[in-house]
Amino acid sequence: MEVILKEDVNKLGHRGDVVKVADGYGRNYLLPGKLAMEATPANKAVIEQMKASAIRKSASEKGGAEELAAKLNELVLTFERKTGENDHLFGSVTSQDIAHALEVEGYKVDRRKIHLEEPLKSIGEFHVPIRLHREVSAHVQVNIKSDAPERSAEEAAVADDSVFKSTYTGELDDNRD
């Protein structure tokens, strides 16, 4: 089945391209989702108008994406999470968390444009790529901190020592096998 793409589709093509796809993929996904239309002779004539408008639309989207990328590159997002041993998080920071934090800051970014290989699961500073347009990407700095109050090394040693003393009685259990 030949279709004309109305929108960019990953691993298939860009807006305005005429591509050949499996019948089921076209009928069940592309056509109902308004991502493509059938490549009939009448639609092929319309494609030239669509390409011209797509070029104008892409140029304006790219301009807006470049402005947004400049703002996002300077942005620092901070998350406080509960941590366990070795500064490992209970849970994680996901692309959805980052998208929500961006929305709170006043930037509307779809979570699918935030490219995390896997959720962030440790304390630290990370640079997360965001693909705003096929030619424009931004990087947001994400800082993850522990929500536990910092203890000094001396307080930690005293606390650990007192736990040891309270659990150890010094008596041996003679009934062990």
C-alpha cells in the first residue's frame, strides 16, 4: 500500500513523503491516526501544496524550537528523593517527572521528546537530551539530591556505635546447635 505521510513518523519518513507500507500498518495505524493518507492520483496532486506548506511550517517550528532550546540549555531542574545506601534512590526520576517539572517552570514539552536511556536512579548531576525538532536538540541539567538531612561524619559514627551497643549484650547463647 502506498501512502502519503501527513506527519513525521519515526523510522518511516518525513511529512510529505510517499512511502510503501504493509496494508495492515497503513489501514490500522497510519490512516486512522491521521498520520497519512492514501496515495491516489488526486492526493498526489495535493501533495505538492502540502510540501510547500510543510516547508513553511517546519521552518517556523524550527525557529520556535531553537528559541526554546536556548532557554532549556540554561535551565537546571532539581529533584529531591529518598535515598538508601550508596546514594541509590528509592524509585527513580523518569522522563514524565522531568516533563512535569518543565511544565511547572512554564515550558510545555512532550515527555516522548525527552530521551532518557533509562530512568535516573542515583544522586548526582545529569544532562538530559530533549529533541524539540528533528534538527534541534536541547540539554537540560537535572540535579538529584537526597531529601535526608546531611549528617556529619562524627554524628554518623556516634549513631552507628550506639546501635551496636544497644544490640550486643555480650552474652553467648549456649543453646545453639
